[in-house]
Amino acid sequence: MGNTASDEGDESTCVGYRVLGVQPNSPASAVGLVSFFDFIVAANGIPLQQLDSTLMEMIKASENKPLPITVYNYKSDSLRSITITPSRKPYYEGMLGVTIRFDSYFQADDHLVRVLSVVKNSPAHIAGLMPETDYLLGTAERVFKDTDALHDELMRHLEQTMEIYVYSTETDQVRVVVVLPTLEWGGEGCLGAEMAHGYLHRLPAQCRTTTGVSVGPGISMPTASYPYIPSGHELADAAAAAGTSPSSAAEPEGDKPSHDGTTRGGAAISQQGMAAMAGAAPPPRLSGGGGSHVQAGMPSTASLMAANSSASSFSASHGGVIDVDLSSTATQAVAPHLRPRD
């Protein structure tokens, strides 16, 4: 596939409001906005090439009236015209039910984090991440433009559940998974997966002909189908219970680990002018699990799997203050298991 608009333009013109979290049954979900891949680049025929109040004022002025918007989808390198009707309903927040952020799609193909491998019984495995076909896009607040951004967010949520938007090349869907980064799961790193980003890890050509779909509530999420293998913690516990040394309980061989909006009426710009949102609810706190080893006060593996299968796929965050990062640096890096840095 040839160069896309995000490759051929320049950083100052390849901008718009990136769609992040989309709430269910909202105007944004009704018109099929796709998390992370869609950018709102014009509204009512007016280009949106700078962070100001133009879009927010249009949304407020168009309550219960159709508002034409132009959306650029960088996955398919296509523009489409959409008519959205801002409105207030009790089952979503704001007037559009979407979190947006002013961002650049310049060289966006190079800013994707791909899952290369997943260790059995790791937090990544329990969350249902699939090697080779899954791409980690970000949270409802932050885009993962490289493995460093992912690492920082995982460290910020260490021993806490977090929701990550994931695109699958197999299903052509953006879904939300619940993951619990932890150093106590019995293996290396806090996630148990090998990630990479850069030119060699762009989306494959076969999935570039569609815009993708944000998965709605009630649609089951794919889960990894690895056989169960006990963690090192479980083997040690079992050995202690049997009165033998942990070293005498051989572990089965497995794969080697290789914010602050000024208004809620529509889309609000943060007081620092760095982020925008179109009314989004905070993500629910879901029960999560820390690998196969269940510790006191720690949710079980089963509860995290249940959270992934029942969580709303469109839950979105409050937005908060998000820095506008228009960096276009295209790097290639591999982060084995996202080891914590010294």
C-alpha cells in the first residue's frame, strides 16, 4: 500500500480531534465513530486545525439539531461525512458521549504498539491479549505512541486494574480489555508480553481497507486459549504443603518470556487548554486478577476474566489534562515483557 495522508502531509496540517472513549447508546456510537483511528477534522464545513473553542461552541449551538462533521480515519486513509445530533440523555454524559483529544495523525502508522508474544498465565494472557494480531492503542485518556508511553501508564497503574483499548487485525474491532499490571504474577515484568512499535510493526495491508469498528456492549471479547500452567508461586505453595522443597516441584515448560474540563455540555477544553472532551463518564473500577497466583486482598484470575467479558466496551474516562504531543519521531523498539526501569 502506498503512502497515506499521514505520511505525505506535514505535522501542522495533519491534525484534528482524535476520538478516544465512546460511550454506548450515545450520538457518537450511533454514527459509528471509531476509537483512536477516527479524527474529527471539520465541523459544519469549518476545518479544525487548532485547539480552540470552535468545535465546542458548535456542539453547544447544535443541541438536538444535526451537525455535519468530517472524519478522517487514518487506518483506511479515508474521509467520510457524518451528521451527528448532539443531545442530553441520562444514559450517557455530555452531548456527544465521547472523549476527544486534539492530536496529530502525522506518521500515525508508526505510533502503534504491537503485541509480539504473550507468556502463559501472565496478566497479558489473562486479559486476553493475542500475539501478532493485537495492537495496544491507549486508554480513554492517553494514546500509546510508543512502548515508553505504554510502560509509563502500566507503572502508574501497577497493582491496579486498568482499561486498555486494543485493535485486533483478526476481527477488525477496537475493544476494551481489563488488565492488572503486577510484578507478583510469578514471571518476568509486569505484563508478561513482548511489545514493539515502529515502521516494521505497522498495520498489515489487508486490514487497511476498512475504518474498523468500536465493539459495543454485549459482544464477547476474544480470549487467549493457552493451556493452564501453574505459576512459580503456586508450585512453591504446593511444594510447601506437600513438605517438599520448591526446587523438587518441576515447573512445566512453557513459552519463554522472550483533568479538569471547564464544562460538561458537549466537548470541553481543559483549563490548561491541553485536552478536550465531549462528555465522558469515569471508567468503572472492575475486579481484576494478578495472574494465576491469588494473594490476600488481591482479586482472583476468574474475577478478572469475568470483568473482561462483562465490561462495557465503550467505558470512557473523565478526560482530565492531557498534553498535546505532536511528536512525529518514528522509532523502532522492542520492550521484552515491559521490565520496570531502574
